[in-house]
Amino acid sequence: MMNQVKRSKNLIIEQGIMLLVLPLYFLIFIAECHALATISQEHFSVAPMMAHTNRHYHAYFRFFSQHAHLYSEMIPADAIINIYNENKNIESNEALQELLGIHHSFPSDAVTTTANYNENHGGITRAGPVILQLGGRDPQNLALASEIGVRMGYDGINLNCGCPSNAVSGRSGGCAMMRDASHVAECVERMSESIRNAEMITHDNGVVEAKNEVQLSVKHRLGVRDASTYDADRDKGLSDDEAYFECEEFVRAITKNSNVSKLQVHARLGLLGDFTPERTAEGRLWTPNSADQLKVPGGGDDSDGGDGKTSKKIDHKREQYKAKKLARKATIHNRSVPPLRPDVVNRLAERFPHLEFVTNGGIKSTEDMRRRIDGTNVAGAMVGRSVINHPCSFSRVDGLWDDATTTTTATSLPQWTREDVIQSHIQYCIREEERCKHQSDYHRELLRRRLVAVPFSLFAGEDGNNAYQRTVRKLGKRLKGRHMASSVLLGALTHVPMEVREKPITEFASLDSIESYSEYTQRSGTLQRAIL
């Protein structure tokens, strides 16, 4: 009898403990699930930018944000497939690895405080998502390129429907695709199917299961207009309704039968074509692949074209320069001429609550991000040029959303200094050049130019920055020879005072106080004061 009473008491105590412990486990489980779901949301992302957001930049920017969603440059699907067809073994295809290679992990060999961080926090083996942005309009090629991207380890695939550059939209890609929503829908349907197939793993026992989900998204604008007939004054006087209904129809069409669950919306119209009459009758400038000069019959020159008519010489290098200048001008006008309409993105997020919307355009600081997002259903913000121009100003971004971090929070990260960042990048440059020492002189020079461009704005707004940037430009012209990227950066670093180099990256001057170019006539490139 006594044993039965004792067993009953023990049972009651065990049940009581379980009643206390189970809710705790449940709360922990819910918290973990919520954290995972929140991390997958694109609270903050760095926009895809040609010549900037390559894998070297990804490794560098992890010093400033562990959880940012980082996008590749826009890579044409055709280029990926051409390289893939040369060697379909992805692991041994060096050209494909060079084009699509990614950095998921934190730079664990940072030269100063990283060692202490790894000792105290166990290191970081995985950082935020890396997404491959594809350009093109052929559904079959986009599908195959998506599959290759998944196999290469990308966390997401993004279709570019927002680039207004003549070089892209002139081939009916970029935001020119918004003119045909049904075609975009076909593209993303094929891409969705290809991604699903690439995610499946067949084990030795015949069991088929899915890998981690790879998210498909589309980056686009509110709509498109012809630049030659666009009336900016009229557009600025209109309400948001016209842009909203046009964009709503596009979103509905491309998400109806595909797995597109996320959309990055540049909250402006895209203007297609040139902004000046300096264009041919066909609306494009022709640039041949062969001779620098060509004689054209009937050109009025003193030479004879063989048909009794005179001909003139065309300097195609000059024509290419003019075409690039026009394209540059059009791109910059697309960033400022159409009015910004962020409320349209907010309305889209309310209209399609099952989709994740990321707002883009006109965001220059973390304060702008919060003002744009707070009180809306928009998931996050995508920032482009401001991150390149002043990376330190975004070094606190991981702390903006307390629920968007795991064990690594803004407060638990060490206070990286600019010296930590630049010295770590210099070591990275040395390893990259050693890895590519067997490549041609041309490819090594191209690699060096990319490497020195990455930390170009690290000291923006600080003493010594102008001399540092001038030296990088000057020494950068010698990268064809034996000058290595690391030696160029070390030489430029001598112009930066030590008190600036030892300054934490979380301490910075405001972006408004930093000199920038404001005219489209300035040449574009990675080594310039501010990316327009």
C-alpha cells in the first residue's frame, strides 16, 4: 500500500514537472521557428550592381552585416550556359567557378579581432543568403541557368526585370520585359520547375527528398515608358493610382502559376531608350565586331565604294564610346527623372499579403530604411549605391531588427576597426592571387582590378580618404605588370592616419557630408568618389 502511495506521488510529481517543462520547450521551439522564418525574410539587402557586387565584395561586406541578403551582379543566362556547355562537370569547370563562385562564410581569418571573436563565440560558419541574379528572356536558358545556380550553392535565384540600361533593355531584357507580363510568367514558371528539380536529392536507397528551399524572386519597376515621349512634369502631377494598377497587374500575372514568393520593387517607372535625339533611325547604335573603321557607300568621303559613289569612314571606337555615354546618361536619368512612389509598394504589400515585398530606390541610410518600412507590410529594403559609397554607415544594420538575428547580434559582434577590415581584405587579395597564378595575364589583371575596387570607399568621409583613393587610382594603372592588388592597397594605406585606421566601422561621417558627383558627364567605373 505504501509503495503504491509512493509511486502515485512520484507520478504526480513527474506529471507536474512535465506540465512545467513542456510549455518551456514549446516556447523555445516557437522562438526558434520564428527566428528561422524571420532570418529568411529580406529585411536588408544589397542591390545587384554591375562591376561591384561580385564574390570579393560579398566576403568584404560580411564585416558590416552578417545577415544582409547579398546579390550577385546581373549575369546573363546565356553566358552561364555557354561556359557550362564547355565542361558540364561543375566542380572541375574553372571558368564557371570563377563566374559563379560565392562566399557564404564569414572571413574567419580576419587578422586582428576575429581570432578573439572565434574564441569567444565559436566562429561563424554561415552568413546571410547569397542570391544569383539572372538576366535574359529565353525561358529555356533561364531555367537551365537557375538549375546551375542551385547546384552552385546559391540560396536564391532572382530574375532581372528592372534594369533600364540600354545594353540590357535594348536586347529586350531588364525592365523591357515588363511590357510582356505573360512572357515573364512563362520564364518564372520554367525557372520554378527547374529549381524544384535541382533541389531534389536521390539517396542510395532510392529515397528522394528535397534540399533546403531555394527562393525564386523577381526584381522589377512599377512599369515602363518610352524615354522619347515621357513627360516628367505630367507624371509628377499624377497620383499613384496609375502606377499601382499597372504594377498590380504585372505582379498578379507573374505569381499566379509559379513559385515566386518575393518581389523587389524599385519604386519608379523605367524609361526605355535614349534621352536625346543622338540615336539612329532604328533606335540603336551599331557596333561591329571586326574592323575599327568601315567605309560606308554614299558617305561623301573622297574614297570610292566600288559603285561610283563616295564613302566615309566610321570610327567605331568613337561610336562605341558615344553609345556607352548615352547608356550611362539614360541609366542615371532613370534613377532621378521618374518620381519615386514608395506608397505603391506599400499598397502592393497590402494587396498581396502572401507575398514578400522589398522596397528599393532612393534609400540612402538606415534611417531611410526604417522610415520606408515601419508601419507597412513591406518586409525590408534593398539599398544600392549608398552601400557602395559609404559601407560603414550600414555597419549597424543587423541591430535594426532584434528578431532577425541568431546568436550573432549587433552587440555581440566585436568592434571591427577599419584597420581590421582592410588588413583582412589584403590577406584575402594575396590568397586570391595565389589561387589564380596559373591564369593568363589578362585574367590576373582583371582580378586585381576587382580586388582593389572593393575597399575603395572604406575611409569615406575620413581624413586621408582623398589621398588614399587617388593613390589607388594611380597605382591601379600598373596592375598589368607585377604589381599585386595587396601592394597597391598597402601603398595607398600609408596616406591614412593611424587614428582613422583604428576607428571602429560603427563610427562614421554622414553620407550628406561626403563629396559626390552629380553630373552624368562624369565617367563611370568602380574607382570613383561616389557611384551615381
